[in-house]
Amino acid sequence: MGGSAGPVDAAGQDGALALARRLVRIDTRGGGERPAADLVANMLDDAGFDVRVDEPLPGRANVIARFGPEAPRIPVTFTGHLDTVPAEESGWSFDPMSGEVRDGRLLGRGASDMKAGVACQVEAAVRAARERPGDTAVQLVFTFGEETGCDGAALIDEASLTPTDLLMVAEPTGNRLVLGHKGTLWLKVSALGISAHGSRPELGRNALAALAGAASRIHEYRGWPVSPAYGPATVNVGTFHAGTQPNLVPDRAEMCLDIRTIPGFGSDDAVAEITRLSGEGVDIERLVDLPGVATDPADVTGVMELLVPGSSTRPPEYATYFTDASVLTGKLGDPAVIVYGPGDPEQAHVTDETCSVAAIVESAAALHHLLRAWDGSLIRTPHR
């Protein structure tokens, strides 16, 4: 975990942690983000931000807030998502909606991924706006449905956003600086067969058996390319559905694949390879197709050193997961991207999810320091 970028007073510590606890206690497991959106929107509105809440789907809302003078571009945009993955209470040792603090850890679904990160961004922005209203310029974008393919970000009207130089994404990194991530491609692969009585399978064509063979070939394949910076492209057979009862030859089968792409091996390359491995007689549908994100470390050396001193001298890190940056960068004028949040990457999506309180304090302080110290020398802009 990186060192703190600067001191934070007790009020700042309490503010980020208190908001994180309130967010965790709002159930946004797979939807219902509107109450969480209202909570952060009201806090920002009270602090003098220009706030917009959009609810394109019932109960599901995005928040866009801005502070500072009107300008063609804004230096920094913070973003995070308000939804979480599901959590079955029966498997947890504590209430997934707990929001309690125990042994220096915040407890509950979303504690690491990524309600603590959202809370740190809100706290840092509000403090900077309060302390230096004439010198603070920041935009905040909080979304719904990120976990299911950046659904909320995709529905944001580009005209409602101000282009930005730097996009800070509050995904869990343990307060390390991550400069991008792999692309994501979700595919539905279907096979059609011919139904017949289970006692006369020779009269039919078994779609389950055909697709199961394709699933095995894909799962066992070891020829996926590898990037020196991003690591290997990966493919996971995530779901498989076929058949209705044992005495009926299944005439349809489908599986869903999660593919993580890398530079030099994009979604079209992945579809071509899956088609080859699947064989004849399958239909392939793209469900989610998100490009990877890459920031040149030279573009953000000043920001890296401000947030985590010494980080620019280490090899850049890139994440395996996707973020809303895949969708938002194009709508924000191609900013540099840094993924930075207090959550533990190993805690994302796990049972008994928690987050370090010390990391929350550190992250809020670093983001506040970034807004207070921002000047044009912190980022190189020819990448736009």
C-alpha cells in the first residue's frame, strides 16, 4: 500500500468513513442504486456542486456533479459505481449490509468494491471545494450497473459531461496506482440440435453434447497470447444451459464466455479464435464488448508522485478487471486514466467482504491533496 500523500484531519477521516458506512448499508446488490445516488447527490448539492441525477431505468440512477468555473475542459474527474454484486446472507458470517467497523476493517458488501472508494472521492472533493472554492475544479461521475457491463455509464449523455484531462477510477487497488486494464468481451455461444425421445437418441442431434465438446476445447486451450504489460488473454466458460428433462434429446444449448483481451488481441481476434475452437454449427453473439484502457506513465508522472511518492519509478501496473473507464474515456475527451481506490483487490466479490479503515483514510487524504495541489504541470497532455 502506498504512503500517504499528506495529512488529513479528524473531520476528513470521519467524513469518508462515515459516508462509506452509510453507502454499504444501502442495498445495491444488482440494482436499486437510486437511494445511494440520492445520498451522494445531496451531499454534493449541499456543498455547492452543480448536481444532476438521471434515472434512465426505474430505481437505477447516475450522478454527475461539477464544481468550478465553466470551461471547455476540467482538470480532474472522479468516477465510481454504486452497484455491487449479489451477496447471499446465508454464506456470510455477518450481515452483508452491516457497515460496521471491526478490528480496523469496514464490513459489508461493497466495502472494497467500491463504496469506500466512492466515499473517498466525495469527501476529497467536498473538502477541497470548501477550503479553496476559487481554486477547485472537479467533476464527479457515479454510475449504476457497472458490474454487469458498464450499463449506467453507457446510458450517460455525452453532452452532460465536461471533457477532462484526468479520470480517476475508484476501483479497489489497495491504494496502488493502476494505469489501465484489459478489455472485456462476453459472448453467448449457442448450438442447435434436433429433439428426439431419450430412448431413441440416434433419431436426434444432441446440442448439449456438441456444445460441451466446444466448451472443453475452449477451456483446455493454452494458446492465448500474452502481453508483457497486461499478462495473458484469458477465457472463462462461465455458464452452460441445455436440456429440459432426461428423456428428451436437447435441441438447444448455450454457454456464456468471459474473455479478457489485451493489446494486439482485440475482440474481433477473440471471436475468430472462439469460432475456430467451437467448430461448425454454432452461433456467437456479443453481449458485452468493452475496450481496454492504457495510460502512458510519462503522461501522469506528476500525478503518480503526488499520490504515491516513488510510484513512477516502478513498472506500471494494469488490471485484469474492467471499469467504467472503457465507456467514459470516449465521452470525456480521451483523458489519462488512473485506477486508484482504498479497497483490497482480493476482497472484491468475496464472501465476508471488508476494507481497511486505514486505507480509506489514506485514499481520502491523497485525493484531497491532488485537488489542492493541481496545476498544469502534473499531467502531459499531447495524448489527447
